[in-house]
Amino acid sequence: MTVKDIVEALNLKIYSDSAGLNKEVTGGYTSDLLSDVMGNAPAGAIWITLQTHVNVMAVATLKDISAVILVKGLEPEANTVAQSNNKEIPILGTNLQAFEVSGMLYNLIYSK
């Protein structure tokens, strides 16, 4: 399943350029602690968080994250979007809570 497939299935907003939308997604990880994501998120995952600052992209790049989903209607800072475009790691958004989108993502990835 690609990032684009997930965007369409979950009706997510895309904050970044289209680069990276064809990346494969192998799982998900939900956390707001950067150190937790650095230590535990698997490569190829979509990271679900409420963090909007540029350090998110540093961690996503380090961990080879396929995309980032921001929850609760939060929007990324401008420099975060710039880094997203530079690193080709899409930033996506939803008005849902982390718990809700995590469950939906789990069902999408593992129900097939």
C-alpha cells in the first residue's frame, strides 16, 4: 500500500508537494515523543503525531518514515513543510484524534 492509497482511503489533507506519495507503507507508529520515535519506529511506517515543528522531519528522515500524519486539525509550520518537500516525506493531516486515525490505519494495512 502506498502513501497515496492511504491519503485516499482516509481522506487526508496533503500539506507537502506530491513527491513521496508513491512510497510504500509497511506499518504505522503513533507517538508525540521524538525520542520514542527515534528508538522504536520502524522504517517504512507512517508516523502519527501532533508535533508540527521542523524536528519532526529530522526524525522522519533518520528513521526512513514514509509519511507523517498530523492529528486534531493541526497544521505544520512553514519550515516543516519546506523540509518535507526537500526530503520527499509527505506531511498529511486529519481532524481525527490520534487514537481514531491509528485504528483506521491499522485496519487498512493489516486487513488485507
